[in-house]
Amino acid sequence: MTDPIASTALRATRLGRRFRSGWALRDCDFALPAGRITALVGPNGAGKSTLFHLATGLLRPTEGEMSVFGADPVTAGARDRTALLAQDKPLYPRFTVDETLRFGRELNQDWDQATAERIVRAGDIPLDARVGTLSPGQCTRVSLALAFGKRPELLLLDEPLADLDPLVRIEAMGLVMAEVAERGITVVLSSHVLSELENVCDHVLLLKHGGVRLQGDAQRLCDDHVLLTGRAESGREDGLPAGLGGATVVESTVTGRQVTALLRTAGRPADASADAPADSPVDVFADDRWVTEIPSLEDLLLAYLRSAPADAAPSGDTEAAA
């Protein structure tokens, strides 16, 4: 039987953090699996950066608990296994690149100098160049060299590519994915560019209003939802037909005579046959007037981000929580 502690990289139990202005996170329960790449998604102010700071021990919970591979984030063991790369990339501009790497080596016992230098040299960055003279893309590469030089088992990326142009973003993301694949690192990646998460992330944690609104395996979540498109039903405000059975409407949009909706179907396939159980949304799925398809991850996340809190109720993943 799999040890749930060993198979979970980051776990929260009724986690909450309050500031003077109010709760940034509250009643958060989630378990992010080890060895996976998790997309951390949410609008500004949803609590993503607060979660990262709690995971690294920079902040302490107001209530509840958080653990990193089963340990308190403030312990030396948890800190040694975790690396955080934030959007502001706090580097010393007067340091040379070589001095920056030496600084990382002095702060971390299990330092990989060869990997750090390889990442820097691959970007044609001179080791004697001062950090303050580097471009944003070069600073990102140096920051990644520091992160991977630490040999982390859990890498937290808090919008690290937000200030880069598209080509440099692709290069930097390719660097991250190559290193992650080689080392089997667990990654939690926060990004507002949902399209770039589609091909790199296999797990999802969506925060909204300080709480967990969606979590689980990315493909499983997509398979558990359906995008429904068709002519809006007259006399109904949402434009949807009455025969939705047990499906839950996450979001519905009416444009002219057409309605588009995301439905949570709890695993019912979009091509289900007409002889499905009576309590399933058979009317919609068997009616050729309605087009049904499995949503992309971007479609799924956008719908939950736009939906009202009551409609976007938290959804668990039994695999991650097991």
C-alpha cells in the first residue's frame, strides 16, 4: 500500500492565513502529489503567493496546518527540500553571476555547482557579468540556476516568467521542463497564462476568494466535464434545456441565439448513448441539436475562474487525497 505521506509533496488541512485586511486563505484542504507538475491558478488576491510563503515557512498559518513531504515547512529538512522562485527574482545587482552562484553554494549544503554553471553558460551569460547589467531573461536564467543548484525535491514557481517576452518565456519554460524531467522534481507553477499550462501541468489547484475551488488530476477533471453548445432554449434565462439530469452547470453564456455551457458530469462521457440511466443528462447527450465535447484545460480553468463562488464549489481528487 502506498504511503500517503511519501506520495504527497504538499498537504494542507483546514489551512488559513489572516492579515490585518482580512483572510488571504481559509479552510483550505488539498494534497498535491509528489512527482507531478501542479498548476496553481487563481485571480489576483486569491492567495497564491501566500500559499507559497506558507509552504516555505516564510509565513505561519493563522489556523490549520501545512506540511512539505510530511514535515513542518519551518524545519531544516523541509527547507532543504524546497526551492521558491518568485516573480521579483531577488538577486543582488552588484554581485557578479559567479558571486551569486557562490552565495548559493554557501547557503546550501547539498549544492550542485556543475548544474548551476551549466544553466548559466547555456544562456551565454558571462560569469563575471554583474547581475544589474543583465536582461530580464538572463536574470531569470540565473535565478533558475540558483533554484536547481539547490537540488530541490519541491520547486515552487510564483509567476517567474511574467516579465518575459513570449520567445524568452518558451525558452525558460523549456529549461524548467528539461531539468524537472531529468531529476523527477515536484513542481507547483503559478501562472496567469493558462495556455502555457496545458502542455506542462498534469495536476490542478485552483484558488478563488481564499479557498480551494477545484483540484485534481488535470485530464481526469477535463474528462469529468463537457462543453455544451447549441441553440438557446426560449423561455429559460440560462438558455439550457431542462434535461440535464445529474449534471452541474459550472458556467453558462448566452450569445444571441446560441448558448455555451460547461457542465460537470461526474465522469459521464460526452458521447454517451441514449440507453444511459434515467438519472443522467441523457436528453442533452443523445440530442443531435446539441454539440458536446471534452473541454481543454484552459476552457475548464477559465469557466471556474469566471463562475460564481456557489457554482464553483470545491472538487476533490480521491487519488491525491488517498
